[in-house]
Amino acid sequence: MFRVTQELRFCYGHRLLGHPGKCARLHGHNARVFLVLEQRARRYLDEALDHRMLLQQGDPACAALAGIGETFVALEVPPTAENLAKLIFEQLLRAGLPLAEVRLEEQPGSTASYGSP
């Protein structure tokens, strides 16, 4: 079976509450997502994640951003690369796209994947 992988890029900011290192601070990434799918995936990334601050629900930054009218996405789970790969995979499956795996490169050399067994 042939598989064609498409690379899609998007930018996002986040922080990991309770992380013992630098990732506990607000920071950004230029992510690359590798997908086997069609154009509707690009639209989902553009509308839901690109240039958004991704925070975990309960993060004090959520109230601060809401207070100044800034757009952000509050997730039930920490906005790690692993959780973002899973979120993208599940959302695209829900949209009816046939998908085997999502690989998300948060930064060069740091990739997380999520997919069907």
C-alpha cells in the first residue's frame, strides 16, 4: 500500500503548568505536522490552532488573556506535543478524514506521534 504524507506547518504558543523547567513559561513553537489526508486538514489547523495560545484549563493565563480580549484555546490536557498530535488525530477522524497517524514536530528533533494501532 502506498502512503503519501503531507507536511503542514502552524505556529502556536503554550506553557506546561507544573513543569520543572523552562517549559513552565509562556513560549512559542513553529510546528510541523505530518499527515496522510486531504485539504480539509489544513483548514482545521488554520482555524483551530494556528497562531493561537494553547493553554490547559485552569491556567491563570486564561483569565488574563480573556480579560484583554485575546484569543486562546483552553484544553482539558496539558498542551504537549503528544497531546496536540492526539487532538489533531481525533478531530480529523471526527471530520471523516481517513487517517493512520499524526506526527507533530514541536521543534527540530522533537517529534510526537499518535495514530491507529
